[in-house]
Amino acid sequence: MYAGLPSGPGVLIPDEEEHWHTVHQPTVTDQPNILIGNAVVGHFTFFPQRAIVLASDVLDRYRALAQKAAA
């Protein structure tokens, strides 16, 4: 769902970011905020890091680790 957002949340005030993800966005999209206890996830980036991370191969490396773990 987040991948489909036209421009993501944009730049958020740090103290408001968690509220945006956990309260505001679930309310706006009428989707529940659910905890899934058997999933492993990682935070992609903070806004200022995004260009550097996208220019690296870190997502491919995470994908390879996930595929290896699932095998």
C-alpha cells in the first residue's frame, strides 16, 4: 500500500512521524494498524537518506538474505 502512495508522506516533523504512520494514515485509508508477530521487517530510510540508499545495492542484499532465510 505504501509503495502506491504518489509521493509518500514527504518530510515530516520527527515527533509527528510515528503518529502519521500509526494513527493518521490508518484512519485516512480506513485500514487497521495491525501488529504481525512472526514477520521480520526493516525500516527503509529516513527522508534525508533516501537518495544514498537508492543509489546503493542494499535492497538487493536484503532481498538475497530474505530469500536465503526463506529457503
